[in-house]
Amino acid sequence: MPILFLAAYLFLAIVRDAQTGLAHALFQAWLVLMCGSYFTYCWVKGGRTLAMKTWHLRLAQADGSPIGWRRAWLRYALAVAGLFLFGLGYLWAFVDRDGQFLHDRLAGTRVFAVTVKRDG
């Protein structure tokens, strides 16, 4: 992801070495924050990231309306937590009655399929 390359470059240009200690922890937190900035911006401004456009998916509130910044950051934080808990937030989709991830269920969001118009 180019955003991570740029974020890492900027951080390391200032800090120089982030291999150990506090600098390493700050570097990791910085990258998680930069990923969150990318995802939340895409979700709030258009409802989808570039990958979601490719797969014809859109993120919205459970009722289909666009999400705001607060809900986008909540979803991102819950998704990261679900990933760090051995992926349980994602595995939840196998037992959820609607096939939703746990972070979508808790944040009040939903991933919708986008209908694609075909020419011809």
C-alpha cells in the first residue's frame, strides 16, 4: 500500500531508527493510524476503498445511509481489535445470522453489494 510506504518514509526520516524500544512501538502505532486514516477517509467520502470498488462493495450504516467519521473510526478500531484477538472478529461472520463481521455488527455498519450496470 503506497500510503504505508510514504508514512514509513516520513517517520523514519525524522526518527532515523525504529528497530527497538519506544521508537519501534511508536512506528507501529503510526502505521496503524495511517491505515486507519486511509480506510476511514474512503468509507466516509465514498463508502468504499479501492479494493471495495474492485469487488463492487460499499460500506454504509445498517440502514444503507452513509457513515460518518465517528462510526468509521469505531469500525476501524473494532476491526483492528478483532484482528489482534486471533482474528475472532472476522471468524464471527461464520456464526452471524447475516454473515456480518463482528466489527460491523458492533459499529452498526454493513457491507453491501453494488449493482454494476453493464453496457450492451
